[in-house]
Amino acid sequence: MTTEYGGDHLDFGRAKFNGSFTAKAEYHEHGPAPTALDALPARTVGFAGRKRELRALLDAFDPAGPERPTAVLGAAVSGLGGIGKTALAVEAAREACTKGWFPGGTLFVDLHGYDDDPVTGEQALEALLRALGVEPEHIPVRADERAALYRSMLAERGRERGAVLVLADNASSPDQVRPLLPGDVRHRLLVTSRSKLPQLGARLLALDELTSGEAYELLDRAVRIADPDDSRVADEADAAMQLASRCGHLPLALQISAALLVLDRDKPVAELAAELSEFRDRLVHLDDGERSVRAAFDLSYRRLPADQARVLRLLALAPGVEVSTEAVTALIGEDNPPTRILDALARAHFVGRGSARGRWRLHDLVRAFGVAVVAGDAGLREEGETARERVLGFYLRWAWAADGRLRWLPGRAEPERFSDRGQALAWLDSERTGLVAAALWAREERYADTAVRLAAKLAEYLCWRRSYDDWISVGHVAREAAHRAGNRMEEAIAWHNLGHALWEVGRGGEATDAFTRARDLFQELGDRHSEGMAWNSLGVALGEAGRTEEANKAYVRARDLYQTAGDRHREGIVWNSLGLALRKAGRLEEATDAFTRACSLHQVAGDRHSEGIAWGNLGVALSAAGRVEEAIEAHARALEIHREFEDWYRAGTALQNLALAHESAHRPAEARARYVQAAEAFAQANAPDRAAEARTAAAEILTP
């Protein structure tokens, strides 16, 4: 017989055996299972910036911090693919460990949230339990039992060694992460994800792109790590800043660009920046053979539901830096705003919030990605072109209505939607970048007709807001497109609007040529009303150039055309222009009469804004004639009207003219007060040079 002792050996001492026998023994030594409690990845080479975000994470982890009584168990870092979430998380984790905050060790698990086969919460628990030293055969099958054992192991670890930090990288859903939350408040869970995870109750930290300075620092540091003597970034600072901008200040794109510079030591920074200048091909270049911005985005894009993927693609085609929900609705061709889809894309960091609520923007490289997706498929291209037609039509409809409100006079039909100038201007201001970008689509034949008409409807607004660069850009494109299409009327209108923009920026010779082209085209078309408008504008340009007699003839021609047409409103505009020419020629009495007639005609037409301009011009003529008190009255009336229209630039001019008149009347206190007010008005009109001029004039006045 044999005797068993505790199950670890057999005693054959009293056994009886017939013949020989062989006994085989196996010896097992049970030591502790290996653990992986120092498992953080290495720091990212060239990590730069993120001081504010790093501080926020460390504040959340600090065991002695002010938030300790209500400390959160976890923090979640979210952001666009390639934004540097893992790099920041690892940096924060290693710094926290250096401070001794996690003596129990660190655990790391990559959840592969955007791969084809992401890690489940149950699988993540198995990996973490193994890392904690649990033998595979002792890991429970059921997820809830695994979670319970995980929390128990962490609690035991906490009692024996202290707090543990768990870093769960690349999560795509709360379900992956929720089972990993520690039960013991000493421990912390740090999560990275391309989506915001508000369901976890964690401290949320959303990453944006780097600042210009941080992006420059990353480029310089990354190339110097490879070669300390590589000073290309510092030597070509402007080109480096341009390169950083074309990388969208995205850390992954910057790291790839640095790697490309390292691979080709003779490549100038400016050359790489130039390669990235072509928007459509930008992502092709942002690939160093191992890392790719396009691949990073594609991982997230392939996980989007079909409706979200469609909205993202079409958003990439929208005009302007940012777009309103209303414009997105037109773009996608739906009756109801896609608010739910936009919110989901924002949580996934594909779409960012714009400058105001209800406005959306795309990172430059996300836009490039979306454009490339559309370009690579014939069906998607047609869908995109149709979407662009819809949003262009949307912009034209409401720009037409807004322009109608800005030009509206009593007795005319009421424009739709906008009940007053304030509403029209507010809409135009909010949609300005999209409107201007859409008007520039006139370069493309498919959109040229609608875009040219849109450009015409932006002229009054761009003039009102003194957006002369945009006005000139839109004017050139509209004129060229109308000429290519053989649309003589639209070409004439474009020439006329372009002439005004050129005249406003002091390019008088070009303005004269533009007004002449417009006049000739209107004459050919037999449009006498528009011809009169062009004659008047031409007269202004000629008068400014000192060609007084030619200017006066142009004004007379315009006046006669408007009198024949019975257009008293336009006749008033001509009298005002004629007054300017007469005043410049020193014929002050005639100028005063012309401005007075202009004021009367504008009053009859109900054009308060033009009336205010005429009053201001009358005041200048009266001052020049020595009729100071009358001038002060005229400028005061002009100021009242300009304030009524919130035309702060002209209000500043009226106040400056009032100051000059008071100086002439030897009233320094009143003059100084008006200069100060003028500076405030010019500042409000975003005219800092004029504001500084007014402040200087105020300071130079000696008051008793």
C-alpha cells in the first residue's frame, strides 16, 4: 500500500512488490507569477509643448492636491488621431511616477479601439490580471468576476505597496474602459481616446493642435535629436513656421515632417513646406513609410456609421474656414439640421466647434482627408458636386435678401427673412468666410453662373465692412468668370464693383480703367440706369486724379441720365459726387449748393445713410468757407445718422471734423473731447491708424 501526505508525495515504505518496478517522480516549485507593473511605453521622441494640459493631468493625479477629498478615479484624454494623446499621457504618467505618486506601479494596456478587432473590456481585464501576477488558470471566465478580482488585486496591491496607475490607451467606447475603473480611490485610471468619453465620470481633457511656437519647438527638437548639429529649422525659421502651419500644427504630421528632414539631410525646410503647399496632395507627402496621417484618420473614418461618414465628407467640401448648422443642412440636402450627427462627429474630434454656438470647423488635414476620399470615387464626386451646388444656392438666396435689406428704401418691396439692417449684417458677418469662399467658386465652370451672381450681392456688404481685400479678390474672379461665359451684363456689374474696391484702396488708375470698362459695357447693353451709375463712379475716380473737367462732364452725363429716368435717389448721389469735385477745385459756394441739393434729394428718397454722407461733405465745405457754426451743425447731423447706422468709421470722421471746427472756433475743450470720441469710434471700426491719429490730436491740444 502507499500512503499520501498532503498530496505532494507518496510513501512506498510498507508496500509489497512482486518483481522489479520503476517509479517516476515530477518536481514542481511554485514561485510567484511574474508581474508587469512597470509597463509604461517610452517617452515620445521630440515631445514638446502641452504644458497647460500636462499640468491639468498632474493636478488630477496629485494625492496631496486640493481636489483630493472629491478625487476622480480616472482622467480621459481625447482628440483627433495624431494629436498626441498617447505622448501626453505617457509624459504625465512618467512624471507622476517620478514624483512618487504611484509606488504600487503602473499598468499599461492598448485597447486597439480603432482596429478591425478592438480589445473588449473582458479581454483588457484578462491582460491586466496577468500583469498583476494572476495565473491564467485562475482568471475567471465571467466578465463580472474578472472585474471583481481585478479590483481586489488592486486593493491588495494598494495596501502592500501603494497607489497604482493604469493607462488604457486607444479606447473607442466606454464599454472598453468602464470595467477597468479601480475601486480603491488611491488608484488612478488614465484613458486616451479619439472620442470624448463623458459616460465614465472621468476628468475630461480634449486636446487641440499645438500652438505655432510649440509646433516650431517640436520640429527643431526632433531634427536635433537625430543630429545635434542640424540647425535647419532654426536657420529657416520662417519656412519652419510655414511648414508647421501646413501640418496643421498636428503632432503626428510634424513628427513625420521632421523624419522626412532627417532622412534627407540636404533637404531645405522651405522645399518640404513647398511640397505641402498643394492642399489636395498634402496627405500624400505626410507619410514617412512607417507613419501616415491619412492612415491615422482612416482608422477613425472606417468606424463611422454611414450617415456620419457622409456628413464628414460633405463638410470637407464646404466653403470657408467654418460653417453654420444652417449651411450644413443645405449642404447635405436635408430638411432638418443634422445636429445629432454633428454632435457625434464633434465627440469623435473629427469636427470642432466654431467661433460661436451652431458653427463648425474642420482641421485642415481632416478637410484634406475628406476631399481625398471624395476625389477617389466617382459616385462620391458627383454627390459632392451636387452638395456644393446646394450650398451655393443657399448662400445666393440669403445674400440676395441681405443685400436687398442693406439697400432698402421706403416704398420698396420688403426683402425676405431680414426685418432690419442689423439682422442682415449679423447674418452676413457670421457667414462671411463661407460667402467669400463660395463666390470664388466662380473659377469652376459648373458653379460660375451662381457664384458670379453671389459676388455681386456681396459688394455692398464688403464695402460697408471695409473688407477691401476680399472685395478685390471676389471682383477679379467674378469678372473673369463672366467674361469666359460671355455674360456681358454680369461682366459689367463685376467691373463696376471691382472699380469701387480698387478706388477705396488708392489704386485710382486701375479703378478708372474698371469704371470705363463698365460704362462701355452698359452702353452696349442699352442699360441707361446702370450707365449713369458707371458715369458717376468714373467721375469720382477722375476727380481724385485731378482730371477735374473730365470728372465734371462725367457727373453731368450721369445727372442727365438719372433726371431723364426720374431716379431722384441716384440723382442725389451724383450731386454729392459733383460737390466733391467742386470743393476740390475751390468752388466752395457751388459745392455747398450741390451738397445741399444732395441732402434734400436723399431726404425725399428716404436714404438716411447717403443723407448722412452728404451732410458730412457739406460740413467740410462750410468749414472751408469760414462758416464754422453752420459746419458744426452739419457735422452734428451727419454724426447722428452715422451712429444710427452704427457706421463707426464715418462716425469717427464726423467727430474728427467736429473737432477741427471747434478748434477753428477757439474752443479747445470741445475739440479735445471730440478727438477722444473720434478715437473710440475708429477703434470700434477696426481702424487703429485713424484712432491713433485722433488720440495724438487730442493730446496736442492745450486746454486751460
